[in-house]
Amino acid sequence: MPENQLLEIAVQDAEGARAAAAAGADRLELCQGLSLGGLTPSRALLEDTVRLNLPVRVLIRPRAGGYRYTSAEAAVMIHDAAHALEAGAEGVIVGALTVDGLDSKLLSELVSAADGHPVVLHRCADVLLAQGWGPQRLAEELIGLGITGVLSSGGAPTAAQGTDVLSELASFDALEVIAGGGIRAEQISAFSAVDAVHLSASSPVTRGSSGPGGGEENFPTTDADLVSAARAALDSLNRL
């Protein structure tokens, strides 16, 4: 088991970031549009979040949908990664695929843009694992590209169903393995092999009518009680 596993909370708004920090998160993944799987956040939101004095990793994803990007989208992603680090992010979370697997060209350019900061492959990894890639192949390709970590459910619908694959990924010391995908506090004890546990710890809230064309009135935001429960569960695991 890693010496000190981290609790990473995905947040998408200023209040959520504050709630996660106050309730014991070790690190934040900052994005917007969690209901879409997460999108690149605004620079102003990032600048506000880094003032909380926690490590912040920024999701670089220019749109919803699949992970094959045009050259125009790729250029935006590279600039977004550089801007996020200039604004104080500790690292970036990225992903890009081709019909054959990892988009090595774009991922290499994103690693270059990160200039030595941590670069984590997001859950596009689970697309490959679900298609039959083995954890060894995935880990070796990521390490070869200079990617330092992977956020994954082990290719399963939830991380709790993918613990065997996550444990295999965690055997590669050069790769930070972050378990994510539907994790609840009561399941955290199953993730002793990984370096960090990632969850949104969110509950739906409503802040007035969204009106015609404004989308759903309910939206997910960080629930401090859920973060606290995850913190307590991870602390218990770290004491073993």
C-alpha cells in the first residue's frame, strides 16, 4: 500500500472547491460541466481555486463527447494546458485517442506544454481497457510518452468493479494511479493499492429557476458531508 494515499475531489464551481478544501481534500481536480463528464474550467475559476492553497489539477477537455480531436481542438488544448499552469495549477489531466489507441502526437505535445508538471491521463484510459488493452500495455505506453499518472476505473463501469486492473496498474512505480468512477466512502478500503482515490462527492442542488433554454435547474455541487466521510475512510485505511 502507498505510504500516504491522497483524497482527490473533482469540483466544478467556487463553492464546491471551498467545501472540498474545508472538509479535508488533499487535492482538487478542477473542471466545469461535470454532468458532461467534465470540461476545461475558466481561468478565473482556476485563479480563485488556487488561492485555497491546495494542489489543483486542471482538466483539459475542450468539449463533451469522444476523445478524437481535430487539429483546431488540439491547439486549444495545448494552449489551455499552458495557461492553466501559468495560472497556478499543479498539473493537468488530459486525454486523446485515435482509432488505433492513444493519440501519441497530441499527448506528447501536451506533455511538452506541461513543462515538467504532472500530466495525468483521464478516463479515456477506460475506453482502451474496455476494448481489451491490458494494464501493462497501457502503463508502458503512458510512461513512454512522459505521462505521470492515470485516472481510471480499471476499464469497468465503476472503480469498485475494476480493482484488479487498478492493482496491476499500480505495480508500475513510475505511474501514479488514481482510482475514480462512482466511488463511495464505504468502498474506499478496497483501494489500498492505488496512490489516490478520486470522487466528486456531489449532491444535486437548485438555485432558482433556469428558465427556458437554461438547462436543468438541478446541478451537482460538492457535498462537504460526503467529502468528510471519504476523508475519514481514507484516514482509516492509511493507518493500517
